[in-house]
Amino acid sequence: MSVPSINLSKRVETVSINLKKQNIETIAANIGLCLDISGSFKWAYQRKNGVENSSTVQQIVDRFFAMAFRMDPDKVLDVWLFNNGQKKIAQMEESDYGTYVESKLKKNSIGGGTSYAPILSVVNEFYFPGALTPVRPSFPGSEEPAKKTGFFGKLFGKKDESVALVDAAAVVVADEANNPGGGPVLVLFITDGENDDRGETQRVFEQARKSGVYIQCLGVGDIRNFGFLQEMADKFGNVGFTNVTDIGKMSDEDLYEMVINSEFASWAKPFIK
């Protein structure tokens, strides 16, 4: 037995409503999804009550695929996995909706610790070559996972209003194959806990200001695990942070409103032609 998928067209309509609210309904942007596969996040990939395609991560990718279907010119979602390293896997297409995790992710092992710099470096390089100095682009997956705690309330990271947004005219040249037209890129970064490479990660965030990439970090779990990401979101104009208790229990309306927010809209508007 499999979980029935919520109609894709309804989710796409909800995305459109939120884009219109922010006056960026004409935006064309690539969407990238980075999924934590460290040991502590293993539960999120497991079936609920043994039902096929019922995992929390399946709910996440389906919802964010609707954003890609609406915003990406090719209507695909670029997907990476990360623990202490990183790995790009098959794009999610319309035919994968509702089944992507079990059809495309199940062969990848889950485990290891959590590092942010390798994945963020490679993702930026994928869309905007030369914007960053790559950081350890490996995929070891053998380290012991750090212990992380349960879930509490939802909290939005607050941005320092003095932080300058990206200058679209100063952005490095985009990769023509991975980002045709050089449009903006929204990276959705999903993790459940703190990283072990803060210095390298801060350097990546700082260098990423030269690229047309906005990194929306979604911290799943205890807000105390995400002090570093909150700090980075306050410091850099192309980084956002949101803390959620259980993303699977959020309505589509609330989730898209969190991600397609006024800060992202302000950042994206200079790129809209």
C-alpha cells in the first residue's frame, strides 16, 4: 500500500499565490535541494507504519518539487545528499512525484556526521563556476553521527537589516548547462543539527555572495541545534534560516510562505528580467 500524493497542480497553484504576494510571480529560478543523510536524520527516510512512500523526506521533496515545477524553466529539481561529504543524485522529474525517495534514494546509505562546507561549495560551483574555492568535495559517509535531540517550536531567523543584498550585476558568469540564462538559484538546505566545520562554512557563505544563489536553511528539530545557521543568516544577505518542529505536519501554505518570504523576494528582484 502506498500513500496517495496530494495533487501536484494544487501545490503549484499555492506556490504561484505566494510568488504573487511577494510581487515576483514572473521569476524564473533554478531550485536545488540539499538533504542531510547523517545518522541522526535516518528516521526521516523511514516508512511510517510500513506504508510505501510515506517518509518525512518524501513529503519534503514532493513539496519542494512543486516549487521547481513552477519556477524552474526545465521543471526539474536538482538534488544533493550530504553528511561529512556530498553527492549529487538524479534530478527529480514530474514522473518521480510521490515516489522519489524509494525509487531514487534507497540505494544510498545513511550515516556519518554533518559538514556544511563541502556540499555548499559544490552546489555553488555547479551553478556558478569560479564563485568559490571548492571545499573537500568527497562523500566518505563513515564518520560517527553526532547525537542530536528532539523537536520543539518553530522559529524564524531574523536578519540584520544592515546586511547588503547581492549585486546582480556583479555576479560571476553562470554555468550555461546547469543554469542556462544565468538566472537566480534558490537552494533549499535541509538539516537536523549542527555542523563540525564552522570556519570553512562561514568562508563558503561569504564567497557565495558573489554568486546568484540564495540559500534557505531549514533546521528540523530543536532550535538549540542551529545557533550557527541563525548567526550566518543574520550575517549574510543571501542566507535565510527557518526552524520547524515537524515539516511533515505543516500545511503547504505555511511552508511556502516561510520559504518564499519578503527577504528572498528582495534578494531575487534584481535578477528578474
